[in-house]
Amino acid sequence: MNKRTLKRQLNLAQVVMLGTAGAIGAQLFVLTGYGAAMSGPAFVLAIILGGLLSYSIALNYGELATMFPETGGAMTYVREAWGRNLLSYLVGSLDCLSSTFFAALSAVGFAYSLQIFFPALPIVPTAIGIILFFIVLNLLGVGNIGNLQVVLGGILLFLLLAYIVLGSSLPGGFRWETFLPNGKFFIHNNNWENFYTLLSTVALAYVAYIGFEVLADDAEEIKNPDRALPLGILISLTVLIVLYPLIVLVTLGTIPWTELAGSQTAMTDAAEQFLPGWGPIALGVGGIIATLTSLNTALLSATREAFTLSRDGMWPRILSRMGRFRTPYVSVLVIGAIVMAVAAIGLVDFLSYISSSGYLFVLFWSNLALIRLRKRYPNLRRPFKVPFFPLTAYLAVASCFLIISFTEWRALVFGAGLLLTLTIIYYVAPFARRVYLTNLQPLKNMKDRILVPVANPRSGTQMVNMAAILAQASEGTSVCVFRVIAQTGVQKIAPHLPGETLREASQRNVPLYAKNQVADTIAAGILEEIETHPNIKFVMMGWPGPIHPETNSPNPVKTLLEKAPTNIAVLLSRNIGKIRSILVPIGGGLHSRLALRTAYEIADQESAKITVLHIYSGSAEPVDVDDKMAFLREVVTDELGGIPARLHLHVAQAERVTEGVLQEARQNSYDLLVMGASEEYGSKTRLFGSVDDWVIEHIEHCSVLLVRQHEAAPIRWLRRNISQEEK
């Protein structure tokens, strides 16, 4: 299985709260005033009709999500119905961007809501701060998101139920005379005008029911999706259909609609009537929580859509990379950064239009996908089947078309503009990539060099051979045998290599040449060469021998590990000949990923087999081995684009990582061990880190290649500190 998969962690309660509380955004607290201005008391009927129309769409989503219980939602259904093409790209991209913009709107809404209690609070920093909080929560696992949603959603539902119960029973609350002034339910005298206004209000109210869509987007992280998905979708929608009309009824029955028309504080004004003092405060808290639940679900939906688009090759591949918690951390960081940028810009009205029109476009095509999938795959497994098909499907499509027809025109215009922009990107991006690969990439590759400083002819032969293998894997890469000469003229590095070494390298069709450099020290000469010609992709050096604190400081390898702005490789050769099998221990870090890529390049040239090993330490708590294997699979897929036929994945338990690696190397005959540095590389007592240094000094009958990925100093500092905190 080469496909990246997320970890199923969400239970039914979390699913229901994601669908319910995620839909109850801050718009609910202003929706009543706008709806009253359009339809008066008939707004109750409009919001009921909006919910009933949503049922047909929700039923379709129940079937679609259980047919394809994976992340992506509407994009997945459209892709399966019509293929991976422009339409699926537009649906997925618009779904992702709509959720991204809605997350930004929710963050800004949170800042404004909080300002009611803290007037001096700045809007933009507050919005960015809460976005950062949810970014961290997303990085740590979807289970944390679900747990927080249960807590926040429970408080929100309690406050809204209290509003309904107290508003219906306390003096100063709901009265039929107030709800129906002059006994009129419809506010216009003309029936057609009343009908048109009702449908326009349905279009306004419909947006408040789209919480179930996020459940489809995150189907891949839901436990027992066959049961939890349809139940979660239908339960959450049912709760909303009961809750919304009662809230509107209490509000318009407490204060006449003529006084509330257009008000953005309709519910707060009503709460002041039947519960003075405490009522508005409770509603203010409810508004703050509603923005948080909306932000939580919208960010979750946007990051999973970006993950799916990347996994399907429609967005940059790096967005589908996952971390140790089986979350798409690159998507979370990138989408989170966009959400913060959008919140900082503050184009609230503009983004609300795009968000609204985007969701309508997505829902329309996902419902059409169900009709096509029934015809295209009649025998496909369907744990949940839509009742009364195809009537339900056609009703859902008609509902979407109706809502689109009565949607605010600016939302449609902005949505059309975004669709046009995405279409242009879809067709231009492949052309730009071809131009880059044809014209620019070969020029870049021709500049690549592998620098091989040679200490003695015997080890130098092995180093040059290894460098030639790596150069052969990258077209246009040359090997430079590097010599440092002291200012006094005494050579610091032996200049001569056996003739067969040069002949073997030339047989690989690899450009190979020698170069001299005058410098005070070996390290200084190499660093000067890198600084003068920054086209070196690797420096290949020999292992300097046992590590001792008192002799480690002047070691040129240590100096290069600390200062060289390029990748470093150190080879301990034990008469390595033909490479038939390679062992690559993986921890998931930056340097182990370089080790994996390097090992694969060697194996590809030598037709060797690779064993990718992940060691987990013994623990009193039960360990999910399948989860460890899935993590290992994700790392390999991220770096290599799949699981090659010659590559074998292996997960093992050991008291210490060093023992696990050594045991695997002893039990099986490997020609080469490739390891990445740990975060403690270049310390006072270590070269590549405690694990690497220990393994290379204790392993027998196997050559070892240690690699260090170059990273900027600030990133290296951050990575080291995070690693220490996790320990």
C-alpha cells in the first residue's frame, strides 16, 4: 500500500460535535436579525425549509462518505465519478479555499467577540494568536481537535438550550402576540413577493447547515466509518434542524421582528428582556465559543483538503508529508500561515462571499457525483444507501441549484472569478514545470559536484567509488578529488589515487577530475572551496576513527559538520565491493530522510535491496505496531513517491535504538548501512550523534555511510530545542 493514510482517531461523539458545533458559527448570532428583515416571522419557515433541503444532501453524503471513507470529501467523489481532471481540481481547490477563508473569518469573529469583554484587545494579534493555538492542536493529532470540540460544543449547546428554555418560560420572553404582530405570518401582501422572499431567505439560512461537509472531508480519521459517518452526519443535522427554528422562534417572539430587522445583536437583545444582566453575558460567551468551534472545524477541513490535493498530485507533493503524529504537518503549517495572512488583511466581506459561493459549487457537483457513481459502479460496496434513489439525489441537485439561483450576486461573481483563476493555474502550471525541467533543471544539474577530500589512497578509492555511484544517480553531477596543500608547500592530503580507481569511475560515465587548494588547514580549504563554488551537493569524507572528547575538537569532519553549508557524508569502508543489500534505520527526522534518499540512489545504481528499519523502545504501555508501520510507510512514500519493489519495511522493538540496529545488522548480511545524523551532531563529544557514533564503532563486517542534511542555523537551533523538550 503506497498511498499515504491518516490515522483513525475520531469516535462518534467527536464526529457529532464536529458536525454540530462546527456549523453553529458566529453567523447564527446575527442571522436572526437579517432573516427577520427579509421575511419577518416567516423566517422560521425559511430556516426549517433550509434544513429539510439539507437532508437530501446529507443523505447523499452519507452514502458517498461510506463508499470512499477517505479524506477529501467532495473532491474524492468527483474524482471517482469523472476522473482526475480539471473538475476534480476545481472542486477540491475551491473546497479547500472556502474552508481556509471561513477559518480566517471565524478567527476575526473570535477577536471581535472577545473585544466585547476586553475592549482594548487588538483584533489582528488576537486572531493570529488563536489561529496559532489551533495550528499546534492540529499538529499534535486529530484526537485533540475532537476532544476540544466535544468540550466547546457541549458548552455551546447548553447555552443555546438554556436560551430556548428560559426564553420560552420566563416573564418577558416568548409571546405569540409578539411573534405574530397583527396576526400576519408573511409580511408582504403579494403572494409572489412572499414566495420570492422566502426562497431568498432559505438561501441565506442554508449556509448555517453545512457542518456535515467537514465530516466527509475528514472521513479518513474517523473510527468505524461505516457506522459513525452516516450517524454523525444525520444526528448533527437533526440537532441543527431542531435547534435553529426554536432559537428564531424565541427571539422573534420576545421582541417584534420590526424592531430586530437588520440587527446584529438580535439574540443578545432578546436575552436582555427575559434574563437581564446574565443573559447578554451568556450569549457573548456563546458567540465566542461558536467562533472557536467554527475555526476548529474549518481549519481541519482545509488542511485535509490540501493533503488530498497533494496526495493526488494536483497540489505540490510536499503538502502531503506527515509527521510522527500521523498528521499532515506541512499542510497544517502552510494552510495555517494562509489563514493568518488572510485574517491580518481583514477582507471579511470579500472572503465571506467566496466562502459561501465555494461551498455551493462543491455541494452541487458532489451530489451529481452520486448519480454518476451509481451508474458507473453499480456493484460497489455501499455500507449506507440513500433511500428513495434517484429521487433523493435529484432533489439535492435541485436544492443546490435553487440556493445558487437566490444567492447574493456578489458571492457568485467572486466565485466565478476564483474558478477562472484556478483554471488558468491548472493549465499553466504543467507548462511552467515542463519549461523548468527542459531548460533550467539540466543547467542546475550540470553544476552539481561531489567533493571528495582524500586522506590516503586505500580509503580514497572507496570514497571516490561511492561518490561516483551517487553522481551516476544524478545526471550532470561530477566528482572532484580534492587536495589541500599547506601554505608551506607540505601536502596535507595525499594527492595520488590508484589508476584503477579513476578507470572504474570513468566506466560509470561520471565526470571526474582533481583539484588543489592552498589553505592553512584541511577544513579551511574545504570551506573556502564551498564558499567560492556553492554548487557542491555532497562532501564525501572518510571516518576519522574512534571518538574521544580530548581529540574531537580539531577533527576536520567535526568542523565541516558544524560549518559547511552543504550535505556531508562520511564513509567507513570495510573493503566494500558489490553492494547487494543496504540497511537504513529511520527515525523520521531530516537527516534520516536524506539517508533514505541516498540509500535509494545507491540501490538504484547497484540493483541492491533495501531494508528500511524503524526501532521503537520497549514500554509498559501497549504499542500500536500497525501505526508504527504506517508511519514508516509515510516517510518512505514522502521521500521516494511510493514503495519501490526492491524496498522492504521492517519495524522492530528493542530496549535501545543502538541495540536494535546492531541486532538487525548481525542477523542479516548487509553490505552497507546508511544512517542520518541525530540532532546532537557536532557536539563536544559526538560527531553524528550518540546513536550513529556508537553504531559505527561497534558494527562489524559492514560498511557504514553517515549523512548530515544541511539546514540553516536558526532551523537547526529550533529543531534541537524541540527535540530536547520532547525527551
